[in-house]
Amino acid sequence: MNERIVIIIECNMKKYDLMIFVFFVFFVCLFSFPIVFAHLPLSGKVIFLDAGHGGVDPGSVVGSIYEKDINLSITKFLGEELTKYGALVFYTRDGDYDLGSPNALYRKKSDFDGRIKKINESHADLYLSIHLNVLQDARYDGPQVFFNQKHDSNEELAKHIQTYLNQKLNHDREVKKIPSTTYMYSKLSVPGVLVECGFLSNFNERKKLITESYQREFAKYLAEAIQSFNF
């Protein structure tokens, strides 16, 4: 057989083999994607996490324990967990600072305005504001979820999260409404809730809240509740 013909045949066979390989890879990828998506229930979702207080605003203080620090720690762990489910996560703050203008006449209002602007401009699917509770009566403990009625889904989301956290942490707390006059939450165009992760005023709960292990555990449960909610 002519040597040139042999070379042409071999080249054509190589091209044929390459085409088979390309189609094989294509079909493997095609049928693999549904499997990947099944394990990423929050794929395509944008979630904005708001760690309460920060900087010059410590939040509630018990001895040397500042609410702002625990809020931020839980928020970061929560972001890690939500990312594992495929969510795109943003933060109003990722360090020890507030969002108020240093020269603002009313620093707290300026801080709220900064958070409102960030969350609203994100057009996120959901926001979660992370805080801690404090009461003079130290008997109270357990996480509690607050909602306003600006969005129909807020109450449903609050009840869903509260029920899940109650089951996981053995509590029986109920959701509460945020007063409509509350400045920040009444101005948010994005659906979401406020999560008070526990009571710093309760000695036993405070001992847990300051530990990284419990902060991670709480963040994990909160993320599980969110990923199982239909939004």
C-alpha cells in the first residue's frame, strides 16, 4: 500500500478516536451535573450575612465578652457552611468594624444605613442578621428568630429555622415579630430574618457561646435549616 495512503488512514483513525473521546467526556459531564446539583441545594442562591454591631459598637457586653465578636465568628462559620451547599455568600462586615461614617452625627443610624445599602443593592435571595440576646432575667436561654411582615416569606422562614433549631438544641422558643418601626429591618427590600443565637445573660449558654466548637455547631444547624427551606 502506498505510504502516503497509510499515513492518511492513520490520521483519519486518530481523528475518529479523538471524536469518540470528546463525545465520551461530553456525555460523562452531561450526566454528572444533576448528581452535583443534587448535593448543592443552594446553587444559584445569593445570601447576605449581617454580623451585628462591630468596631466602636460592641453590642451587649458581659465582663470581657463582647457580642460583636461572637456575632462575627458565628457569621463566618455560617458563611463557610452555606458555601458548601452552593450558595454565593456576602457579608456586611468581615472584621471588627461598623459601617457608620466616622463623622456622622448619629453613628448608629449611619451604621444601619450602610448595612441597608449593602443588602438592598445586592438583590440577594435572602439575608440573615446575626445577634445575641441579653435580659436582666438570666433564666432565659435558647436561640430565637425574629421577622417582620414586609415579605410574605419572612414569617415562614422564621418558623422553619426556629423549629429546626429547637429540635437540634432541645429548646421550645417561638418566633417573634420585629416591630414595624424598627429602623433597619423595615427598610430592607430583601427577604430575611434576624437570628438571636442565644442569651449572653444566661451563664450556661454564655459558656457555650464563647467556644469555637459551639459557634461552629450552631452555624452548621442554621445552615442546615436554610438549605432545607424552599425559597
